Amino acid sequence: MSATASGTVAAEAGTPAAPQPLLSVTDLQIELVTDNGVVRAVDGVSFEIHRGETVTIIGESGSGKSTTAMGVLRLLPDDLAVLSGSVRVQGHDVIADPRAAAKVRGRAVSLVPQDPMTALSPVHSVGAQLLEVVRLRRPGLDRAAARSRAVDLLTQVRIPEPERRLRAYPHQLSGGMLQRVLIAMALAGEPSLIVADEPTSALDVTVQAGILDLLLELQAGTGVGILMITHDLGVARVVSDRIHVMRDGRFVESGTAEQIVGAPVEDYTRSLLSAVPSLGPWDGAPAAGGSPAPHAAAKGDPA
């Protein structure tokens, strides 16, 4: 029996089709043209992200993780980057058809950039920048409706007094507030997939925790998939379903968050884990034999 006939029989028998991934990356290679020649920054990586799932690429600076994210979004300059392989976003291969990237970017997939201090224009209000994104996604909205949508988005990312914040300029908001604005702008496109490129690296630890909690809350409410780029295994443990450890443009180890954090196979992964600071005993507490320091709850752990 042919594959087509088998599929027909399965459909007639009522067998549910496997859900299609939001993102499917197969053998992605990215070569960058530099003054010193051509550098292969990403060397044949493959992964998938499904609805409601967070997949994290982790590695040190220069490992190729952010280049991978920018390649997925087709945001690398065409005259400086050569891409091959397959990157399918909701069925559209943005490598084979670069025009498809413009159709899905900002709609099916949105970016939360790394540094909230520089990602927004300093000479335009938060409201002007957010309204521009809202109108791009919903061009038929009048001014009042677009403003109402912007207020709803700021409320969704837990920014207090959203009406007043629309009138503020970026320099008047904290780093954590600005990162929430960037998440609101990403949500304005009503994406099924968010690419978060080091979204907490420019923030202090307490603000980081709030941003990660917000992303997980939004994911639980909307089912959005997340591609997380980070160098911090502590962040990866909290948010990830699966982790890919990247070094020199390749995945050296992949698995569930529990596998990677609890039983890493590669020395490189163990070195990343050893770089994560941990709390020692309190002053006056016994140095040995006491309870281990608490860790942040991982994704899916009971509170």
C-alpha cells in the first residue's frame, strides 16, 4: 500500500493527524562573509517547536545561538550571510522563499530583542511606537480602537496605569518596564511563535524573574511557542521544555531540561552548569549536612 493510501486509510479510520510544529528547522547552515573570509557561524542545526512549548538554545558568547535566531527570522543582511537548509514557519520555508519571511515575520512569529534600552526609539513615545505595530497588524482599526488595543496589550503584560504609560518616553521607564513594552509589541502581531533573544540579560535578577514569569503566564494563556536564546542555564531550567546546548555553531547536547540540568553528558554542558552561582549556607548555619539551597521552580514544577 502506498504512503498516500495509508494516510487515507488512517484518516478514514479516525486516527488524528500529528500536530504540525510551529517551527521546523532542518540542517540550517549560516555562513557569514567577514573581512577575514567566510565563517560558518551555524553548522547544520535541526530542531522543532510545537504549540505551548519553549525550546532554548544555550551557549556562551560567539557560539552561534543569536545568529541562529536571526537566521530563523531572516534578519541577517543578504549580502553578508548565506543560508542553506530549511526553516519552515507554519509551513512556509523562509530559506527557500525569502519573500515568505516578510509574510510571517511580525505575524506568525515575533521577536523580543535583547536590550530594551536600545530597541525603542528615544524620540517617540511608547504609545506612538506601540500604535504603529498595532496598526500594521490591524490596518482597519481607527485611532480610538487602536489606542484601546494598545492599552489592552500593556495591561496584558502587567504594566500599571497603561493609559499614562502610552504618553511616556523610553527614558522615563525602567528596564523591566521597557522589556514589558517590547513583549507587548511582539504580542501585537498575534503571533503563534515568539523568538526571545536574551530577553533578561540586561536586567537585574529580581526583574529577570518577573519577565520570565510573565512569558510563562502568557504562554499558558495563549499557547504561544517560544524560542529562547540565553547563556544562562538557570534561566533555561526555569522556562524550557527542551534545551539545545550550542558550541562553535553546532548542538553538542540536546534533551529535556531535566536531562540537561540533572544529568549532562558533555563536559561543555557541565562547565556551563558549574558557572551558575549557587547560594551557600547563611551566616551561622552549618557548612555541611544542612539542606541544599532552594532553586527557582522549573517549568511545570508545582509552586
